[in-house]
Amino acid sequence: MPLTHFLMLITVVILGAAMTLWVSLAAGWSPIAVPLLALSAAFLVHYNHRNGHDHDS
């Protein structure tokens, strides 16, 4: 991956995270609710993506 694409990817991810925090705080959500929601979503995606396979094999 070229360096410019890598740097653009990092920039877009940081801007997306900042915009998510800004919108959620502007909507009146608790600052604790956003990370908890993100962790819950990540857990559900990980749990459902296993397709019945163990990590041991």
C-alpha cells in the first residue's frame, strides 16, 4: 500500500471517529454510552462471525 493511501486511511478514520463523538455529544448522549455501544457492537460482530469455529483450531 502506498504511503499516501495509508496516511489518507488514517486521516479518514480519525475524522470519522471525531465526527461520531461530536454528533453523539451534540445529540445529548452520555460520553460513556458511545464507547459502551461500540464495544457491544464489536462483541456482537465477533461473536456472530465465528460461524461455530473455535479459536483453538
